[in-house]
Amino acid sequence: MKTLPNALVWTASLLAIVSQTIAAALPDLRILPLGDSITKGSLSSDGNGYLNYLETKLENYDPDSFTTVDMIGTIHTDGSMKDKDHEGHSGEYVENIVTYWQKPFGAGPNVVLLHVGTNNMDLNRNVAEAPGLYSTMLDEMYKKLPNAFIIVCKVIHSKNAELNARASDFNAKLEKMVKQRRAAGRPIAIIDMGLVDSDIKDEKHPTDLGYAKMANGWYKAIVDGNVAGLIKSHGTSDIGGVGVGVGSGGDNGASTGSAGCEGGNWKRIGKIFDDFKVWEDKGSIKGGADDFAYDKLILADLDGDGFDDYILADNDGKVRAWKNNGGGMTSLGYIQPDWADLDITGDMVRMADVTGDGKADMIVLYKDGASKVWKNTGDGKKFESLDSKWATGLASREKVHILDMDGDGYADYVVLYDGGAVSWARNTHNNGADSNKKNWESLVEIAPGVGGAPPKSVHLVDLDGDKRAGKLPLYIKYPPPVTKLGDGLADYLIVYGGSAVKAWLNNGNIGRQDGQRLWDGPHVIAPGVAENDDGSKVRFADLNGDGFADYLVLYEGGAVDAWLNQQQIPPNGRQIWRDKETVATGAGVPGSKVRFVQLNDDGKAEYVVQYDGGAAKAFLNTGDIPGSSDTRNWIDIGVVAGGVGEPGPVFYADIDGDGKDDYSVFHPLASLVGGDSKLCMRQQDVRTPLL
């Protein structure tokens, strides 16, 4: 007789479970993750952040329901998951992110995941204005998609007490605005991820476990919202460029300018394949700041981790720094030593490793060339004074460069004179440790001045393929265009009007005391070109992947003539260049917009059209140079950088020390217009000099 009640209880429980399952079956989900680097998944080991965890959990919610989960957005992760789309803009602030939802909203997402505000709270930027901007964004979203289920995530916990304090107040305002909209009938919810210190990897980005916890938080909110009837069917539009379609990893929708594909060297292949998605958006590496100008920017490794950190020397002599974590930037605040009584201005500040420990030290260079140095003793957070007379003035400041000439790891004192002569004082490694010893050897001339050299015509490049390590970039704050022609040891070149080039080859004897010659030459190594009266059309780039740079002349319209390097370097070589070959007939753009950049790991430079605004269109080097007239030298692979809308110059260089060319834009008027310096990291393992 006891069986019946038990059976009734079991049946009632089963019916309750079935009823709940039927009511809670998930509809197909089109999800827009919107935010900053945490949305993108920075510092996660697989590059997926919370996205893959969340997608997997949702797909397994009810295996029999065949629910599809489609992440959308104009950006794509570099992780292992198939569906890579999102709208996570690294380094961006609320005032920027509130505009990024508009394009993907055209595809009608039915779930929106918002985690916005971390960078404002971190850098104390527009904290008072951020809640109002956020509130306006929510209202605008509901005007466009009144049925979208918006999940607001409070700014997650960090290891930075000041960030947490600001975030606490911000989160309280978020909670209030969500509560008001929910009371008005809007489909909206707010969640707290509940992360703790052990869930944070650096100061603000989650560990893999932290990202998994975030996935669980989003998952629970979606399931609860569905049970409450807050999730409706998503839209049916496919507007292009936002990754609609499960696992589409869609194109970025960018288009810029027009470039002709006519002529035998060009072939249009349409949509860019995934292999050519070469940039990972790192967002703003530093926002606009008072007194900011890109000539005050210094990129140097403060902690010896191989990543160049971001340093800003303000006009008032204060120095701010942001540590490059390889996946984001962490503010170090003001890092200058106590030098308030020294009357230092930003243009006096230099960074170089003078102590040989792999970490950049701080140097003040006076007008007469005298220098004081503060040793880096705390990974960029602390600097201690060395010898107050570290270097007496040997030349005026604009001629002095602090850099390692002989490859021993200690920066030396280098003077570049008008006319191109170079003198060098070797760092003795003393650095004031013994008052009876000199910090520098005597200044000696290592390169003669050259009569008649045009202004700014001196180049230091590696020409002769001897594979000896050496460093001779001449720069103050960041590198100029320095090109490798073969070996790693810089040679001394002058490009004359008409494009003729003279070279003095570096014998590898810099630093020797036995009277050996430092330079061999001069040698005339390149022919003159009548159409190039000032030498400005000359480029050096490796077109055939042999490790030796070739001599190029770039014409208006983008046509390129090339003389390939035959590795027959003077004085023993007979003819350094092959006969002239026209390798590109032009892309319908001014020659000034053409760059040569390696976009893959085959060692052959690609032809890149760099548009105003930062967008870049690329033509892949087919490897057929040199070739017959019926071979194609280039394949049009379309837009490889969508542009960041900034008017500053674009540089291609390895910023993060991973051997990959990165794409960066420095805003020249950031302090006036609030612009940012944008950084995009290369996803392919190559290294190319600035071009």
C-alpha cells in the first residue's frame, strides 16, 4: 500500500521536470559579446576567454533540442574555437564602446553580453561621465531592438584597490539603471561574476579559471532569462561583416579606397581567407593624455620580459608607464625618480639599458650632451641614481644617441654629426661604481663625414651577409626606417639624388684597439634613376626570400622596378644587382602609400597599400620573382587591416617581443582631440623592420 504514494511522488516530480524542460527549452541564440579586452579573452591560454566555455555549455544545455549558438561581432579571436566573432575592443573606454554595438545590432542578436568600464575605472578616465554614457547606450539599444535580452555584468574584481573602489561606485549605478529598466518591462538582467584575487592573472584580466567562472555566470543568466521568458527569436538579417553563421569567423567587413587589379601581375580572389586575417585587435595601448604627442613616446623593455613597454615623457618632466603584458597594458603610474628640483622636461628623457641587465634605465640628456642616469631597480617602478657625472657633454643633445654599438648589452654614447660622421664612446660597464675609473672610453670617430650628403640621407643597414651581431639604429625615442640587407651588422649608406647609393661596409671592428679599419669603401652599390631626383623613391626589401634585401624604386601610381640582390657584395663581388625588372605595374594609388611588409613566414615581402585612416590592402608575394612575363608576382588578398580611424602615422614593427610584426598608429594630436594610440598585433610568426 505504500507503493502508490511513492509512485505519485515520483510521477509528480517527473511531470514537474518535464514541464520545466519544455518551458525552458532554449531558442536559437545569436549572441553579441560587447566589451573590452576581457570580452576578447586577453591572457587566456587558448585565446578564447569565456567565449568557448559559454558556447559549449549552451550547446549542451539540451542536446536533443538542436539549439544553435552563434556568436557575432566585427572582431575575431585568435583562439582555438571555431566561432570566433565578438565585439571585444582591447583597451577601449565606455565612451568608445557605446558606439560599437550599432553595426552588429543590424543582425538582430537576441542576447547581448555587456562587460564595459574596466579601463575607465583602471585609468580613472571619465569615471563620472561613464554611467550616463552607459545608460544612454542601453536606451539606444532598446530603440533598435526592444526585445533583445541584455545582460549587464558588473565590472569584475581586480587586484588594484583603486580600480575596485571606483568600480564599486560604478557598479552600484549599473545596478540601479538595470533595476529601473526591468521595472519598466525591459528584458534586462545584471550579474556579479564573484571573482577573487586568485581568479585574476595580472591585475585585471582573468585566469583560465576566472574566465570559466565568467562563462558560468553568463550561462546562468541566459538560462534564468529564458525561464523568465525574456529571450525571443533573433533577427534574420545577415548584414555582412559581423560573422553571422555558426563558426563563420566572418570577414571584418572592412573596405577602403579602390585599387586596380589590372595587368598581368594581379589576380583578384575576392573574400579574404582566414589564413590572411593577420591582425588581432589590441585596441588602444594608451589613451589621449595631457601633453601627449607621439614624439614624446618611448617604447622600451622595463622588466626584461622581452615586451616593449609604453612610456610617456610629459612636457613637465613627469614620466608615466604602462607595462605590456603581451595581452594588455597595466598602468605603472608615474615612474620618474624624485627630480622635481632638477628642471627636467620630457624632451630630455631617454630610456636605454646602460647596466646590461636587460632592463631599460632612465637617462636625462642635457642640452650640452651631459647625461645623468637612474638605474632601473624595480622592473620600471623604481629607479636609483648612479654616478651624477655619468657622462659629460661631448656634443649637443640633438646629436647624441644612447644605444648599444658593439652588442655587449650595455648602451654606449654615440654622436651623429652634420654631414653623417659618427663618433662613439664605449660604455666601460663601470657606471660610477669605482670613482677612479671612467664610465666611458675616449670618443673616437667610427664613420667619416661625407661631403655633399643630402640632409637625412644617412642610413645604417645590414648589407653584406656576414651574420655578425651588431646594433646601429640611430634614433632617439623610436626607430626610424632601418632595413636589413643581409647580416645583422649595420653598414653605412647614403642615398643621393637620382637614387644612387654609396655604401661603407662595416668590418665588424668597432671597439677594437688595434687600428683595424672599421669600414670598407665607399662603394657605389646602386644605379642612379633619372626619374628620382631626390632619392625619396628608393626602398630596400627582400622580394625573393633569400635573406638579402633588394633595391627597389617606387613610382607614382605604385609601379615598382626592382634590382634583385645577387649577394655579390663589394669589394670581392662583381655585380651586386641583377638587371632591372618591373615587378609591379601599380595599384592605382600614389607611390607614397605603398609599403613592403612580410605578412607570412616565407621571408618574401608583400606589397601593401597603406590608406589614410589606417586601413591596409595587401597583395601576396607569389614567390615568382624573378619570373617570366606570364607569371603572377602578386595575388590580391584584400583588406588585411580595417583601419582605426586615426590620422596618425602607421608603423609596422615588433612591439611585443614575440617576433611578429605589429600594426600601430600614433595619434599626433591626442592631447587636443582625445585620440588614442592604436595597436594591433600580428598573428603570424615573422619579423620585419619598419618600412
